Amino acid sequence: MKALVIAEKDALPVWTSVADPVAGPGEAIVRVHAAALNHRDVWIQRGQYAGLRWPIIVGSDGAGVVAAVGPGAGSAAGAEDAAAAGSAAGTGSAGGEWIGKAVIIDPSIGWGEAEGFQSPAGFSVLGLPADGTLAEYVRVPVANLVEKPVHLSWEEAAALPLAGITAFRSVVVRARVQPGERVLITGVGGGVALFAMQFAVAVGASVYVTSGSEVKLTAAMALGAAGGVNYKDAEWVGALRSMAAGGFDVIIDGAAGSSVNDLLDLAVPGGRVVFYGATLGNAPDVLIRRIFWKQLNILGSTMGSPVDFAAMAAFVSSHGLRPVVDSVFSPLDGAAAFARMEEGGQFGKIVLQIK
């Protein structure tokens, strides 16, 4: 098969021939139709990630058709059935039933038994250490397969997994956003923040966003955001407070850094603040009194369990949501796709059309 291979640190990804994957016990081989990039892939390319190895086929997001299954694989199940049953799709006895199914891939490998947190020992993310989805075929556990929502194109389906599950767990599972609540999503335009906005709007919340781009703010409001501010403006905190009539019931943030105290200030008493990342680094000099005096709920969140993933796919299906695709590249133009991600100008997901 062919795959987009990163040979060493800082090397450009190259579409080249590699060995075909073989399904082991409980595993499946998926013929990838489309795959999407995450910032994680660029960080791995730059050598800025733990557990690096070379060469590596990165990619945590993918959608395709099951081509083969190994011994002990389970039977196919729809996302809605899996969510209702409280377990991930793919439990059963007849592995051959998966073959030919259109699927999306849950990138949380080895989540573990606890719903509340990933396994400290066995958890990993598809695309490192295991080879990922930027290839014609990918090997994954059958337990990580969920049937593709039928209304999504291959490109839209490929855009969903990693950013979608991270956003869904933040908004629905951890924050438990309710209809009518005022929700702030920071840094809209990136994959997780944009999904978080779409999910919160679908729940019925009044959603506000921040961005450093007026173009992205306009695009977000076209998708249902009630308002937004440019965080480069000196008075962005006051502008948001005015828009939300005093503050926010829920704040979803993946940046952290020096703006954390501002977010704590914008949360209403008893509010929930969810952090799913820290792309701007640790927060210096956090004003703890804002947390205890306002009795805030500070929640951490990352990725999601198999139950969460199946529930997310069912949520996307029931609400008819469509992931926003920024651009589509050929795998022959993989280096250009990585450059687009590194520039940070995208609104939505960057997708590679494999077949």
C-alpha cells in the first residue's frame, strides 16, 4: 500500500510504498477513503511530542470501509444502537459482519474500564505509537469502529473523530450544557472549538465565541453563534460580559495561558469551566480566590471513552450535523496540507482524500 510517511524529525511527509498491515486477533483493516489532520500530527513531525519514533505514519482521523478482520473480531452495530446499549459499536461474535461496512474510527486506543478517565497505562492515540490513518489502509481494534453517519460525505466523516470526541466530551459529558445556558467557546476555527460550538448550538445553548480573526468570527456566527469578539482587542473581556448579560454558565477552552484569569472572571457564580488543552502553556499566577469565592467548577477533559464516541456519532446523526471542512488535499500534496495546518489559518478541518 501507499502511505504518507514522516521519515525523521522535521522531514516533509512523503506519499510512498510501505508494507500492508495485517489484522491480528480482535483487529480490523480499514480501507481509508479520507483522513484528516490535527495539530498533533504537526507536533509529531516537528519532534514536539512524547514517545516519538521514526519512520511514522501519523493521522488520528479516518473514515473508510472495513476490508478485513482478524480472529475474535466482533459484529457491526450502528452508533445509535451502541449508544443506547451503553457500549461501543463492535461487540458481538461474527467478525465477518464488519466487512464492507462504512465506518469512522475512534482514535482513543485502549481507553480502559473507567468512564471517568483514560487508562494511565494502556491508553494511546491512533497515529503514534501505532501507525495512523494517512494511508490507504490502517489497522485498528474492532472495538474502535463505529458505523459512519449516513448523511456525511467521506471527507466530513473523516473530519469528525479526534476533534469531535474531544469537543463532545467537553460540552456534553463534562460540562453537561443545557438548553438556554450561556456558553463561551474560545479560539473558534480550530477543530475542537468549532465542533464544541456546533454541539452547544445543537443542544440549544446561547453560544458566544472568540477568535483572532474577524473572518472566522463572521463564519462562526453564520453557523449559529450568537456573538463573538476578537481576543486581540483590548476590551474583549468587557465586550463578552456585555453580550452575555453579565457572564457565562459554561466556558470551554483549549488554550489556557495568560487568559485563564479572564475566563474565571467571565464565569458566573457556580459556573463550569472546562479545559481540554493548553496550547498557550500553563496559566501564570492563577487567581484562586475567583474559583472558591464564585464556587466555580473547574473541569479537565480530553478525548473520550468508547461510549462517548458512539454517543457522539449518534448525536451527529440525530441532529444532522455536518463537520466543517476547510480544505481537501490529495495525499501527493501532503506537505502542503501540513503547511496549511501549521499556518493556523484554517476554519474547520484539513482533509486528505485518500480514495
